Amino acid sequence: MSVLVVILLFCAVQDIYERKVSNYLIVTMLCISVLYYLLISNVDFDETFISILLVSLITFPGFVKNVFGASDVKILLIMAFTLSFTQMLDVLLYSFVCFAVYWWLFARGQKEAPFVPSLLVGVVVSLWIL
């Protein structure tokens, strides 16, 4: 799991500087996530399906309305594939709270802001601190 967080860190840095995340990083994250799910994870398929469904229902309308970027949706779906339903709820909660604070403090006048760093904070807080 820590390898996914390191790749997510690279994605966050790239999102901050370029406002895009390389598909190579995302595909690498997907491959490691699939290996983790098949070999190590003890998460049920039902929980994984519900987690992916939740993320899809939250992010796809935002993607269509240009609220979320494509990399945000892809990374959230990969994390939903890897994490359990309750962990994914925690990640979404902490990520959205972190992004709201960031937007309120730093990006209020901008039209867009990077979301992947907030996602990184949400993953780190939900997996290691709480």
C-alpha cells in the first residue's frame, strides 16, 4: 500500500506543477493496485463493487460538468478498487475537506485547482493517522 501512496505523491506533485497527471503513473498505480487486490488484500468483492459504485456516482457527474479532471476520476477509481468501503468513505471525506480548506485559503479567485494533493492528504490521514 505504501508504494501506491508514493506513486500518488508523484501524481500530486505533477498535478500541482502541470495541472495534469501522466497516464504512465496512473497505469502503474492501476497495475500495483490489481496486484495488491489479488495477492494481499482481504477486501470482499462486494465491498469493492460498492466502493467503485460510490466513487462513480460522485465523480462521473462532476467529470461531465468539468468539476473533476480525468486524472482525479481515474485515481479515485483506482483507490476505490484497492480500499474497503469504509476506508474509501474516509478518503473521500478527508480529501473533500482538505480541498475545501485549500480552495478557501489559496485558490478562491482561480477557476481550477489541483485535487490530487488533497486526495493524497485524504489517503494518508485515513490510512495511517486514524
